[in-house]
Amino acid sequence: MTNTANTANTTNMTSTPILIPLLLLLALITTIPGCASSNKGYTFGSNHDQSIKTIAIPIFKNNTLQRGIEVQLTESLNKQVRARTPWSLTKSANADTTLVGVITSYTLTQISQAPRIGLPQELAVRITVNFEWRDNRTGDLIIARNNYSATSTFVPQKGVGERIEHGQRQAIEELAQDLISQLRQSW
């Protein structure tokens, strides 16, 4: 009688460790198709419009007094398109789509100051743009945003001594990343 009870317990012990991974595998298999079957949420395919093969990004116009940031922003946008999308960059006349924009504002704001001397301790650079992404094949507007901005902080204080260009470059790169993310989410 003792021998039979031990055999039953041994059988239950060996089947339990196998049963748990099998149940987890079954749960995983049943949830994966749900992730891939909708156009919202997770997908196994590309999250880019497959009909778009090329994009043109002319240099953004600059309505601010801060010269040169329009070239830096356009270069950063081109870099983001190459790194994060399947689209090829081309001239406007040959492109499926065109992204155009205007830098409308460039502000430098003091966030904090040194307590004893009143000099800036931390500053913020904010760059604001208006942009449109248009399908050249149909003339349709795919997406447009006004007052789209990015902000970056930097510390010009002695000791750390970050230059304004550091904050400006960070704001431009953040703006380019966010803007390309908007293009990817637009359909």
C-alpha cells in the first residue's frame, strides 16, 4: 500500500513541471494571432504605408532670426528617414510624397539661475515648426501639424559649460525623431 501511494505521487510530480510550460506555450500561441490581426497595436508587418516608396524633404523655411537651424533640421530629418523608414529620399519632382515645413519659433528660456550671482544655471531651447506631408501622386494631404515643437535643456554654467549649440542640436534631433514618428503614425 505504501508503495502504490509513492508511485502516484511520483507520477504527479513529473507531469506538473511539463504541464506548466505547455500551458504557457498554449497561451502564447492563442494570443499571437490577436496581435497580428489588427491594424492597431502590435503587428508583424511594416507599420509604414507600403504604397509609399520615396519621399522628398526640401530644406525647411526659417522664419526665425536663428540662421542655419533649417539646414540642420532638414539634415536630421533625412537621417531619421534613412534610419527608421523603408522610404528612399529623392528630389520633389520624382517623389511619391513631399514633407515641407516652416520653423516658426526659436526660443531660449532660463529655467534656473545661480543663487548668488543670478547667472543662468540651466537653459531650454524650444524649436517650433509647422509641417505638411503631401502625396504627390494624388495631391492629398496625408498629415499636417501646426505649432509642433521640441525642447531641450542644457547647462551653460561654469564647470559644466555646455554651449548653446549642444541644446540646439538636441532639440533639433528630438524634433526630427518626433516628426518622423508622426509620419509613421499618420495612416
